[in-house]
Amino acid sequence: DTGVSQDPRHKITKRGQNVTFRCDPISEHNRLYWYRQTLGQGPEFLTYFQNEAQLEKSRLLSDRFSAERPKGSFSTLEIQRTEQGDSAMYLCASRGTGGSGEQYFGPGTRLTVT
Amino acid sequence: AQKVTQAQTEISVVEKEDVTLDCVYETRDTTYYLFWYKQPPSGELVFLIRRNSFDEQNEISGRYSWNFQKSTSSFNFTITASQVVDSAVYFCALSEMAGTYKYIFGTGTRLKVLA
């Protein structure tokens, strides 16, 4: 059973460019989460998918951010017109449908906007 | 609103010492989950434990133990006989027991275990 994978692991981009990150959850997990973690802080919730439906978005997710999970498997997070304040670790997590509530996290994508 | 507070920003101990990491939470929900995760330097969050709000039994797993007290809204984590490999950032998190189950994390406690 492979865990949650994320690609790329690191991304350096110039301000104003668009970037896209990918997350592949644990195969039997139908729930997928994106979080953002800045230096010295805990992760903050960005958005949640159940299968292909995006059911909740944080107000942290500005109009420049969009997330998709087209077939209920992998997910993408796109940031348009990146700003230096977008520099952070973007974490993806997945969870199954069982009664337990724990999420399993990927290794994250570290974004640096120069 | 839900909130998790980890007041200890950084703790340093010498190997083999015991150390307790504090976690205090706030929620209006009557049922909820509490979690602890470990984030080693590699960055990946590693699940350690989940506790239901209606189960106040303390738990021990090897050198790790957890003390959940609803009366004080605390869910503390103790490492006995710490080892250098325990060095990491530890996060406490809270989630509702319905809906999205999204996490509210504390700011983390960085534990340094010195040889």
C-alpha cells in the first residue's frame, strides 16, 4: 500500500507565474484535503474533496487558487499569478470512509516565489 | 470557534529524559477527535494517535503515552526515555466528528533531544 504522493517536491517560481501541484491519495481513500503550512506554523486547511466534489473551501483560498479532483482520484492545486506570500509548504492528505478520522499526509510541495 | 494551543514553542532535553508536550483545545462541539502528529525534518506529517472525545482513557504505546482530560480541555503527550530520533516538531490537532473532518492544528512544539 503506497502512501500519499505529491509532485513536485520543490518548486521555485518567479512572482506572477502560474504553478500547479499534484496529489495522488491512497488508492481506496475517497476524501482528500489540501493544507498550507508556513514557516513555524501548523498546517492550515485550504479545501476538501469527497470523491470528485469540492465540498468546502477556506477563505484562505483566494480567487487565484483553484483545486480540482476530476475523477475522484488524483487532485491538482493551481495558483495563478503567484505572490511572494504564497511561499509555503502545500500538504495533501487523504482519508478513507471508515469510522476513524485520521488523515494520512503526503511529503508536501515546497513552493518558493522569488 | 475551534482552537488548539501548544504553548511550548521549543523544548530541549537530554537523551533518556522524559518530556511532556502540552496541548489545550477549545471547541463548542460535544463530540470531536484529537490527534498528535510528528513532523521530522523530512517534512512529512506522521500520524501518532487519535482520541475520541467520549473516550478519556489514557493510552500508552511503547515509550509514548497520552493523557486526555476533558475537564481541562487538554490532551498532553509524554515521551519516556527520549531518544535523539524523537527530535521533530509535534503537532496537536482537533477535528469535528462529522462533516469534512478537517483539522485545526496547533502551532507545534519543536523537540530537540540532545545526545
